[in-house]
Amino acid sequence: MMKHIPVLLDSVMRAAGDVANARVLDATFGAGGYSRAFLGAGAVVTAFDRDPTVIETAKKFAGEFGARFRFIPKRFSSMAELDEKFDVIVFDLGISSMQIDDATRGFSFRADAPLDMRMSIDGPTIADMFDVWTADDLTKILRDFGDVRPARAIACAIKDERPKTTFELKELIHNPRDIAPVFQALRIALNDEMGEITRALAAVPNLLNVGGRCICVTFHSLEDRIVKNTFRDWTTAAGDARMPTVARPRFELMRAITPTDAELEKNPRARSAHMRGVIKLC
């Protein structure tokens, strides 16, 4: 199993600025890489994660950092329910390395396992949804979330065969280049990942203090498009035809960052990562 390395951690910490005594919301706790860095810099951290397998790690953090760390075992769109303010909100989007590396979770096509793909380990699995989704549903999922060209053919094959394991699904995909996009598309649809991002970002303006920063690390174009367009809307000035109802900019856009060659050498999984951020002005 590959050791978990937080992606673009140095860039995220630089973008966050001085976080001593700051209130930080880590929307995607995972293995705790970002949370640990913020706690080590003196911040008070609230972390979200819907994956119950990270609870033991969160308990260790609570024992180590005491009242400076709070863990909420919910999906990150639940941040909309909070009635408090933060100085930094950080998202590390997409699937975590622990989820990929645990073959039993069914996220990876490199090991044979039941077709699960649930981030929260509750509700229906991918295999269950093959009995629910129609061929039209599957075609749209594969096209929208994976840009899979033979989407209709693969959708029909899935409905005919109803695969139960990762390898059974893999065998239905004749072009090896389509395997990763198919798995990605199904995972995104099952976990409503794009909806989660949209709902969580909608809550950010009310949760940030003035001068606060929202930092997002994305890993594929679907995530990045939502973040980029949302941040663009927040930072569009009055009179711009794209955003005519905004009286004045509420946020300042930060410079987008991609991994350096040195980081990619240490962590190849960072290859597709983009970091975007905004600062709340008013």
C-alpha cells in the first residue's frame, strides 16, 4: 500500500497564511494530513468525513490535540448546518488514497473485489444500483462523468450481465483506455460527488470570516470546473455581464497552483491536482 502523502500541502499552507489560533474547517479529513499540518501550526480544526473507516484516526487526533480538534462524521455538505465562522476552509476533493488502496472497497479495477464504491459504507452499492439504473441512466452517467465514448454499448452490457465484482465489470469494457473513466463515472454518480461539492461551496460564503480563505484541491476536470466557475462568480466585479447582479466583489481570487516536478517525484498521485483559492473581502 502506498504511503498517504497530502497533495500540495506546502502550497495549501502558504495559501492559508498565518493560522496560529485560526479556526480551520477541513472538509475532507481522510488520513488527517491537512488537519495535522494546521494543528501543528497552532490552528483549531473542525474536520468532516463521511467515511467511517477514518473514525479511529480522528479519535487519535482528539487524544493528541484535545479541544483544538473536533471531528464530525458526516458528508462535507453538512457544513451548511454549522452556525459558526472559520478563517480557513480547505477541500481535498475526489477519492482518497486509502479508499483506492483498500481493495475490499471496490474502487480500484486493479484488484478483484465486490463492486461497492460507497464512500460512506451505507446505502446501495454500485452492484445494487445496476438493478436500479436503466441503460439510459448508465449511458448518461458514463458520458457526463467519464466522457466515455462507447457509453451506450457499455451501459447495455452492464444491464445484460449485471456484474458483481470489479473484474466482472472490467471484462465488459473492451478498450483498456475506457476502464478508468468508467470506474470514475460510476463512483461519482453513486456518491453524488458533484452535488456534494456544489452544496458545500454554496455554504462557504456564510461560514468564512472577512479575510478568510477557501482553498480547494481538485483532481479532475469535473471537480475543477465547478470550483473554478464558483470562484469566478464570487470574484466577478459589478457591471460584468457574466454576473450582473453582484454589487461589488466579495472575494479576491488567488493564483492557481499545480504540483512542481519535485512534488510529482515524491507523489505521482498529485499529477492531475490543481489548487484554487479565494479570500473573502466583505
